[in-house]
Amino acid sequence: MSQTYDCEKEAEIQEYTSFPVNEFYDFYMKKILDLCTENNITPRVIMIPMSPNIQCSMDYIADCYIYLVSLQEYCPQMTYFYRPEGFDYNDFSDYWHMNLNGATKYTAKIKEAFPEDFD
């Protein structure tokens, strides 16, 4: 049985209004992309699903998109997949961590988005 958290207790809304990228984060993202390029691996950047009580403003989404585009300009073979939809409280063990139900559902969505990686 998958662990879930009490949605009544955890229902407080958390809003994210910006997606700041610091030098440290950017440096290591580019190192990962370089390593993928050196090893002929197509990097896939996939945003994690969030619990239903997490809300992202349009500014957050725009900031995230701008950063992903800049990464794709840096590494043209990189692909990205914005946060998949269809997850609810029953898919999480807390705000950020999925339980077995959620992980299984998320894996299926990744396989659907990138079937060529699972041949």
C-alpha cells in the first residue's frame, strides 16, 4: 500500500512566483549537459510533478521556460518536457515526494513522452 499524506492537514497552498537560477545551479546543469554530449547521450530535462497545493505563477513558468530554452541553445540535442498533469494528493507521500502510485504514474508518462528511450 502506498503512503499518502493527509490532504486536509497539508492543504495549505504554496505559491512559487519566480524560478531563480544561480551560478552554481547553472554551472552544474551545463556540466551535466557537457557530460551527456561527450558520451552521446540525449539529455532529457523533465519537470517534476508537484502536489496539488503547489501553485506556480505565470512568472515562474515564464522564468522556467526561458531557462530551459537557454539550456537548449547551449545543448541543442537536449529536450525538455514540462510538468506532466494528472497527479493528485493520493500520488504523494508529502509535498515533493511521490509514493509508489505517483512514481508508477510518472514513469508511465515519461515512457509515453520518450518511447524511443525504452526500446
